[in-house]
Amino acid sequence: MEGSRKIDGDQFINLVKLSGHHTVRHKGKSGKITSSMLESGNIKRKNLGSSREEIGYEMRFLNEGYLEDIARLQEIMVQNLPDKEIFRLTAPEEFRELLAQKKTVISVLTEDGLIAYNMVCFPDENGDNFGVDINLPQSELKKVAHLKAVVVHPAYRGNELQKRLANIHLKVLQELGYCHVCSTVSPKNAISIQNHFASGFVVTGLKVKYGDLLRYIMYKNIFRTFAPEPEVVGIESTDTDGQKMLIDRGFAGFKIQVRNDGWQVMYGMPVSKLF
Ligand SMILES: CC(C)(COP(=O)(O)OP(=O)(O)OC[C@H]1O[C@@H](n2cnc3c(N)ncnc32)[C@H](O)[C@@H]1OP(=O)(O)O)[C@@H](O)C(=O)NCCC(=O)NCCS
């Protein structure tokens, strides 16, 4: 599981150095502020020796002026990833394309520069739309948005930034008229799965995506809260066939249960229609 890796001293310093900035920045192409503030406050940064320090942060939408920063943060995250299979890298041209669109990337900026981002995208009805993977009716596919990627710098993990960024982006998606939000997550990525559950997503698919990567397809209906029937089933996250069978029968995964020997995903039948 990704969440068990510790950062040693030298590695930590290198990670912070790589981020390379020393004031909260919010530049546009011309170096000027280009998007209004979504949120600000203090978060904790892990320092060497695992002491924690309060640091000011700002949340803003990012634009193309941040192409290098976002690629650098992805690189820092990858260097620290214990299992490369859990994160599908975003290519430079994908970053460029998304940053050119409004409201697709929300950032967290501190005196260290860009330390976290959440990215959404809007799939074509006939393209690679995860709505198809979960049998969403054809007429609904134009109302699907994808959570594409979320990254938090290792020194800033533990501030619930994934959840906070997702929740702000979900409100933005609602304002933009989207109804269905899908996201793919590796069954090995317990922290991200848990954060998706906390934001109201449920597991409605499990299949190979991006060529050869096993992924949960997680789904959230912006206008309906998921509630399971009383009878729930716990199943190991490694039991792919068992989970696929439950999903085929209409169950949805909605909670993680940690046990001594690992963790299970709890599946339940939705009390009302998901879509
Ligand atoms: C997944 C991710 C965005 C979560 O970051 P986050 O929002 O800071 O996580 P949380 O605040 O919910 O962290 C909860 C706990 O797990 C710990 N944690 C979070 N991510 C961790 C990681 N990758 N490794 C070890 N521990 C981690 C936190 O320190 C915190 O512990 P604490 O309660 O003892 O302080 C972050 O781990 C990350 O960038 N991972 C790599 C990229 C990735 O997997 N993205 C998601 C793809 S679907």
C-alpha cells in the first residue's frame, strides 16, 4: 500500500528543494494574479525529524503559467511512489490541454510554491467516458466529468487536501451543470479510496484501464447521496473476481474496513437508484 512509505531525511530535503520557491506565488503568463482565491488559511508541513510547522496556503485555479510547476510536483510524487502501478502519469500535453481550460485545475500554493493539485476533465460522449464503464445511460454521458488526478507533496500530506480539493471541485462541477463524476483508483491505493468514500464516491466498477492497470471506477452522483440497504458484505480488496461479481449484481462499495491482516471493502445494495 502506498501509505506505508516513510521519507528519510535526505530524501525529504531533496523533495522540498525540488519544489524550489519561497513565496506564495500566483502568477499568470505575465506573472500577474489571474484567478481569484478559492480558500486560504494554514496547513501543517512536515519538517526534518518529523516536526510539524504551520504554513500559510492559498487555493486557486491554475493556468498555463504553471505548466512547469505542475510537472515538477508530479515528478516529486513519482520519485516517492513505492508502487508505480498506482498512479497513471499525466503527459505534458495533457497538462497543457487542461491548464488551457478554465476551472480544470485547483492548486494549493505555499511559500514552497505549488504543493498540491486536483485536476478534472470533461470526456466526450463518444470518447473514453467512464460513464460507459459503469453502464450509465447514453443520454447521461454528456453530464459526466472525471476527476483526473490529485497529487499532494509528501511534506504536506495529512492535511486532508485530497478531500478538500475534491469537495471544492465537486461544487464547481455542480455549478457547471455536471451531474455524474467518475474517477479511477488503484485497489492498492487505500488512502485515495478512503478519501473518495469520504467525498461520497462509491465503487461501481472494477476493470483494467489505461492498457494494463486494474482500477476501481468510483462514481458520485452530485444530486443523490448513496445509502446502502442494511445487509452489507465485506470482501478483500485483492479479491477481484468476488468484487466484480458483487458489482454485476448491483452492489456498490462504500466503505473500507481495516483488519489486522489488511483491509476489506464493504459493499451494499443502494436503497434507491444510483443514476
Ligand atoms: C493520495 C494523496 C493525494 C492523499 O494525500 P492527503 O490528502 O494529504 O492525505 P490525507 O490527509 O487524507 O492523509 C491521511 C493520513 O494518511 C497519511 N498519508 C497520506 N498520503 C500518504 C502516502 N502517500 N504515504 C504515506 N502516508 C500517507 C497522512 O500523513 C495522514 O496520516 P496522519 O493522519 O497520521 O497525519 C497523496 O497520498 C498523494 O499525493 N499520493 C500520490 C498520488 C496519488 O496516489 N493520487 C491519487 C490517485 S487516485
